[in-house]
Amino acid sequence: QLQASGGGLVQAGGSLRLSCAASGRTFSNYGMGWFRQAPGREREFVAGVNWSGNSIYYRDSVKGRFTISRDNAKNTVYLQMNSLKFEDTAVYFCAANNRGLVNFDARMYDYWGQGTLVTVSS
């Protein structure tokens, strides 16, 4: 089970940190991803980290602004979001896959959190 938190309303240029806490003892085996879905749009990959944390990917539009990290001791993955833009407004979901890899395709993830809303005002 995944529990995402940390969303909220922020002005453009501001920051938020999302957290995703996982239950269970196998978190360190999971590849983790953050996805987002804006109204009327498809869910899209934002960032992902492999099981060990040494392989990380971002979508181009968030590179240099967002940072994904994981703490396997706390069963938690984070998404630090800086310099937020209006177009970052979406519901953000965390997801886990049993293969331990980063994957850009949402269909390759086995578990999903409930989503947390990020609203950036312009």
C-alpha cells in the first residue's frame, strides 16, 4: 500500500515536497515513480528511481526543478519540487513496480497511491 502526501496550493516559483510512504517489508526491492495527471490530460511520468537509488530519470519539463529521492530505511520516496509553474498543477501519484527498475510507462507499475493534488497559482 502506498500513501502519498504533501500536496497543496502554492504560488508560482514556490516549492513543495511530496512524500510517498509504503507499507510492507519489500520497499527496497521496488522501482518507484511519480506520475501526474492534469484535468483532461493523460497521466504522465514525472520522475522515477530504481530500487537502489542509483538510477534516476525525469521528464524534460521538470529537470533542474524536481528531485526524486528515496529512503529505504523509512520506506519512503520523496519528490522535491522547486520553482513550480502553473503547468505543474495536477494530481500527483506515486507508484511502485516489482522489477525494481525505473519505467516511464504507467502500465508497468504494480501498485499506486491515492494521489495528492498540487495546485500552482500564477
